[in-house]
Amino acid sequence: MSSYFASIKEIPPDPLFGLKARYTSDDRKDKVDLGIGAYRDNNGKPWILPSVREAEKRLVASPDFNHEYLGISGYEPFLRESSKVILGEQSVALKESRVVSQQSLSGTGALHLAAVFLKEFYTTESRSQPTVYLSAPTWANHRQIFSSLGLNVETYPYWNKESKSLDFSGYLDAIKKAPKNSIFILHACAHNPTGLDPTKEQWKTILHELSNRGHMALFDSAYQGFASGDLEKDAFALRYAVDSKLFKTPIVVCQSFAKNVGMYGERVGAVHVIPAEENKSLNSAIKSQLNRLARSEFSNPPAYGSKIVSLVLSDPDLRQKWHQDLITMSSRINEMRVRLRDLLTKELHTPGNWDHIATQSGMFSFTGLTPEMVERLEKNHGVYMMSSGRASVAGLNEGNVEKVAKAIDEVVRFYSKSKL
């Protein structure tokens, strides 16, 4: 091995993309992909939203369409419209000009940019670096993003394995015990991987406790409108936090349009930093530093996707079509949730309680299957999901849901017998 890289070691492939590679190499014709978080239609095919198809036609036909560089901040019409979608047209923060926005490389890029910014500029009262708290469990990349920057990362209880419900008391207890001015990463809706969200009243309690302890809220919003089909409903927690002016600390929003506009490969996202008070000079300083960080990371963000999303959000006709697209996607996923639950409980009488599959929301379900069960699903049945038991419900359709239900039934019964 070259002495210049003497300490370098090969690491295992990313679990999610390793799963995808195994699925791709599997030659079974009835295999099922419940791993990658991407919407599929009822035929199991990628779906370009009708609103996006129309927006693309209009964009390319526009006389001023080009492939020139964007400014470092990004496409300003996109930033303006994206902030209104997430915060609401009547947002107090927007009216008071307290929102500083920067285009990013989708949600992952938004989180990384926010993490770099906070590491450099967010200091606690003790002048130490803040601790970042992630839900247990959370999206795997969350930990990697923050820990790779040297930030201290801890977890707060979220999923109660026994009841398959929110560990609300554990959640609140962690907030109270965390060092003051910690940063809590909150899933705005459709929690990944559990599909389990707090109720509105639980959200209010959580946000008040965070505020009382002087913590910062960083919202990861990857599924607005995709979870319930309703943009307002899916933004409840975030808007309540901003409009109630609970927090004396800034609020940060990391926003992605990969799922809700189906722009997976175009990497369309934004970071919105919302200081607690009006301060034009502070806003200018934040903007300049976000520009500096973006310049060093990717120079300027991709233009095509942001122009498409901007058109969809700003044109009344396209916006209405997009709303219908959101209903189409969320409704189909919810139908598959109910169908899988009913197959397991009413037709196959699979041991255990499967109601949680139908009551969860968004793209994913934390099924409750063990790593051993998931391994058997893959090996014996060609059904692929994460070892944690997280399944992408979007991968289910009328042609494969019965196969998946029967496969789950088989592995559950197999391991139930092995314990006797």
C-alpha cells in the first residue's frame, strides 16, 4: 500500500446504497424494493409529477431560458417561494424580514451547510460548542453529517419499541436534562424512519420545553405535503415554533424538494435561518457567511431544478396541479399502509399487532421486524428493506403487496416457532 495513504482503510458500503446494490444484482423477477426512499407509482415505476412536466415545458420554451451560473445565494425567486411554502404566506417572520435563505444541495446539503454554519457561529452561554441531539432512531445520515464536523452528538428517546408509539415522557425528560442551548434536530413531519409524528398538542409541549431550556430548534423538512397531502398540516410544528415567537434562540429550517416535487436527482433545497429578533445588520452578516460557506463547498447551486420548483410554487395553475399531485402520492401510500395492515391482521392473522403500519404517515414505516427477520425476507423472499425494519411504503403496490404480506407472515411465524 502506498505510504502516502498508509492509514486509510476500506469501510463497508453505505447501508442504504449497499441494500440497493444487492437488490439490483438479484435476478428474481418478483423481488421487491422497500429500501430507497423514492416514490413509485402503482406499477412500481418512477413518477414525474404532471405539474413538473408542465413546468419543464414552460421553462425550456421560455425565451430567456439558459444554463448560466446562479448567484452564490441561489435562484432568488426559488428562495422567496420556498420560504413562503414552508413558513406560510402570512408568516410573522417573513413580514418582519427575519428570514435569511440560502439555496443548498437538497436536504443533505442544507443540513451540512447549517451544521458548518452553526459550528462556527452558534455559541452557548458557556462559550462551549453546543451538543446536537438526534431522535433515537433517526435518518442515518443525520449523525454522519454532524459528527463528521466534530460536533458532539447525543440522542433523545423517540420510538417506544414495546408499544410502537412515541416515547413522549422520555423525549421531554431528555429536553430537560440536556445542557442549556443544545441544538435539537426535529423532523417537521413524517419522521424518518418511524413514520410516527407527535400530535399537535404534543408538539406544543415539546416546543415549549425546548424554549424553556434555551435550546435551538433545527427543523428538517423533507416531506411537507407529501405526508398528508396537506401543506399546512405538515408544517404545523414549524409554523407554531416560528409564529408563536417562543424561542429566544434562532430557528433553522433545512428544506428539501426531493420528495414532494419528485426532484430527487436535481438536488433542490434551501436553508432558512430565522433570528429571534429583527436586525438588518445581523441578517446581512448571516447572509454573507452563508454565501462564503456555499462558495467554498459548491461555488453556486444547480439552476435547473430550482427554476422548475420556483415555477411550480409561483404559478397559480401549476401550484394547483402540484397540490393534486401531493394528494395522489400521499393517498396511494396511505392506501398501501391500510392494505398491508389488513392483509396481516384480517387475512393472514400474522402474530403481533400491525395497526402501527396504518397509523404512521409519510414514506416510511418502522415495521417492528428484527434484523434477523429482515435478513430472511431478503434471502428467502426477495423483499428488501433496511435491517432496522424500516420499510419504504412507497415501494408497495397492488401487484406486490400480497407477496410482501405473505413474506412478512412467514418470517414472523418462523422466528416465533424458533423461540418455542
